[in-house]
Amino acid sequence: MRIGVLTGGGDVPGLNAAIRAVVRKALSYGYQVLAIRNGWEGLILGNVEPMTSRSVSGILPIGGTILGSSRTNPFKRDEDVEKSLKNISQFGLDAIVVIGGDDTLGVGAKFSERGVKIVGVPKTIDNDVYGTDYCIGFDTAVSFVAEALDRLHTTASSHHRVLTVEVMGRNAGWVAVVGGLAGGADYIMIPEVETSIDEACEHVRSRWARGKTFSIVVVSEGAQVREVMYSEEELGEKDEFGHVRLDRRGLAHTVATEIEKHTGFEARSVVLGHLQRGGSPTAFDRVLAARMGVFAVEMLNQGEAGNIAALQGNKIVPVPISEVLANTRPVDLELYEMARLFF
Ligand code: F6P
């Protein structure tokens, strides 16, 4: 069998660990592996080359992806679909392991409808892929958020300030809730539940009244904040999957300005941005990536396609890509409720 492997969408730590697992497992079966460079763009352009065990040597602890990534969507242009299908047959690809989030997997599903054997490995710091408890990269991202909050606590308390901290996550509050819980946030604003600057101010005031002269407010980039309206049109051009750039909202800055205005306490904002996607993967992400990568190839070896390798409890199980794409995975609201106990 000749297997193509690609990584698409935003990079995350742990992608290399997954690529290594795919290659090593495939080679162990005597299969060939071809690297498809820069996500689906590589398939359109025929930017494809053979991989050996040397190609993946030493990459386990390294963040990013040796394959490169992009947010290219071949289904935006008919000719790109044709070019991709032509390259699949020209390079003799029997199957493709698609390492990505919903967008990348969605393209995989469309190729699958055209007869291409696809298996998926879920990765995104947003952790919003349905069917799996964890996506590769999420644990590393929230570990970074927790460390950032620890660091911000000391400066916020020294200067008796409110610090608003903007985290990624798109329309899901996983990074904010889990990172905020781990880092002791005093208020967390997320996309799934309407929060308000008013309520944030109340928490800040009541902390001051209890002698806590600083506060850390975690703000998800896509948070629903009662007093802050925005239209997607204001945020500029969308990417090929129809997403706007939520960082353009500048939400943490707005929230800090408003809190300072309403409470009189000095406030600053911090945007963690792409730092959340950098660095070396945690042990958890490395092991998850290894398990999912190996499972993806095992599925192909058993002649199964059309599934992702998902973590459910402590087991890696197949979940149909169609089921993954038909559902969303908002943050666990019980966990958010629990986090509110510490506000
Ligand atoms: O989907 C991952 C993610 O990091 C989101 O949390 C964020 O909104 C987006 O990607 C940022 O994308 P880009 O790397 O294009 O700035």
C-alpha cells in the first residue's frame, strides 16, 4: 500500500509525533509513505515526496509540522479538485492519512465521497472536534496558558492590577476554561455562554473587598460578551473555509479598558496568540499523537477507511468522519460551572 500523509490547518505541538507514528507503523507493515507538503495545497500542486524512517528521525519533541501546513481548500475551485484527483492516481496513492481539525477533515470527507480512502487524526488546540475527548495539541496549549497565568499572577498582584488575557479557541471555550481553571482565573469569558463586563467588574470589586487587590480575567477570542457587539463583516476577509480572524476583535483590550473605566482599577491586556501553538508537545500530546497515528495506519491495514482515530475514555476508537462533521463540540458546561466556583 502507498499512503499519503498531510497536516492541514493551524499547526499544533504533537503533529510531528503523529507523523512519526504514521510513518513508523506504515513502514513496519512494509507500506510506502509519501509526504504531502503544506496540507491540501501539496496535493493540488503535486508537492509530494517519499518518506523513510530517516525523514522522521529526531522529530518527536519538536513543535510545528515537518510537512508544513496551509488552510487551502481544494473544493473552492473545481480545477483544484481535478488536479488533486489526478495527483492521487499519478502518485499511486492508495490512501491518505489526514491530520487536521474539522476543516481539513471536511475536505477529506469530500474526497472520500469521490472514492479516495481517507483516515483522520484529530488535532487542534481548540479541542472542538466531535467524537474525541482530546485533540492533539490541546494539552500543550492549555499547559502554556496555565504557565502564562502563573507568570501574570505575580505581576498583577505586585501592581494591584486587573489583567485580561486573550486566548485562542475560535468558537469553543475549551482553551479558556481548561487553561483558566488550571491557572486560577478569576473570571472566564467564553463563546458558548453569554458573559458580561458588568459581571466581570462585580467579581473584580468583590475580590478587592476581600483584600485581593488584583484579578486575572481570561477572555476567549470568540467570547460572547453582552456589552460588546461585533459583526463578522468588520473583521475583514474570510479564509478559504469561511472563518474570520477573531484576533481582530481585540476583545481582551476592550474588556480591560471597560473594566478600568467602570471600576477605577488599573487594567492591562495580554494576547497569548500563537505562543499557544508553539513549543515542544507535552508527554500527554506525544503519547496521544503516537496512539492516534498508529491506529490510523492499523485502520488502513484492516481495510477500513472513512474514520478518525478518536480518544474516548482511555481507548482509541474509530469514529466515522461523517459523524464527526455532522456535530459540534462546545465546551463542557459542567466544567465551566465548576470553574465559576473559583471566581
Ligand atoms: O484553529 C486553531 C486556531 O489557533 C484558532 O484558535 C485561531 O482562531 C486560529 O487558529 C488562528 O489562525 P491563524 O493561525 O490563521 O492566525
